[in-house]
Amino acid sequence: MQAIVFNGHYLTYFDVAFTEYWRATGLPDVLQQARDGRELFARKATIEYMAPARFDDVLEIGVRCAAIGRSSVRFVLEIYRAADTGNSPLHLISGELVYVHANSVLRKGMPISDAWRERLCAVEKIAPIAA
């Protein structure tokens, strides 16, 4: 036992954090997207390791929408070990997730709607980004 988190688990942590971020936006969840025939498909995931999380660490995970393209959206994520009394959180992991908005039947990219674009920009407190 290495007493550190296996590197592949960080993608699971990213996925859980992204799911909670998306829920907070109020945009359609994955079930509604599937019913609508339009879904976000994972296109790219990257992880950069600075330090490992250890057994029983309390982790803080941040998610931010960094860019919205015509049919894709890019999120940056960071994982921190929660601060001990008197200390700052320790940056452990950085990463990026890119999703493509697609027609789920044809499995082809399609433009992100203005409503989604406006909502993401409002959540991030930035001016709307044109396609």
C-alpha cells in the first residue's frame, strides 16, 4: 500500500466535481439531455500532478468554465488538500476537461445553444461569449 490516491482516481474526482458544477448551473442534467437528443460528450481530459492526495485527506475541488467554443466547452479543475489549522490549502492536481455538445443520435457535434452559453457566462460572471 502506497498510502496515496491512485492516479486514475483523480478523473473520477473530476467527474463528480463537474457533475456538481453542472447541477449548480441549473442547465439540463444528463437525463434531460438524453431525452432532448443533445448531450455533452467527453473529448479530452488532462491531469497534471503536483503532489499526491493521501489516505483520509479532505479534498477541495474547484471547477471553472474556461472557454466556450461553437460546439465545445472547456473546464479547468484543481484539487487541493484542505487546509490544516493555520495553513493554506495545498494544490495537488490541475486538470482540464473538454466536452463536445452533440446530437446523441447522430453522434455529431452541434452548436451550443445561446441559452446554455448565457447561463454558463452568468455562472462564471463574465460577459457572454459569442460562438
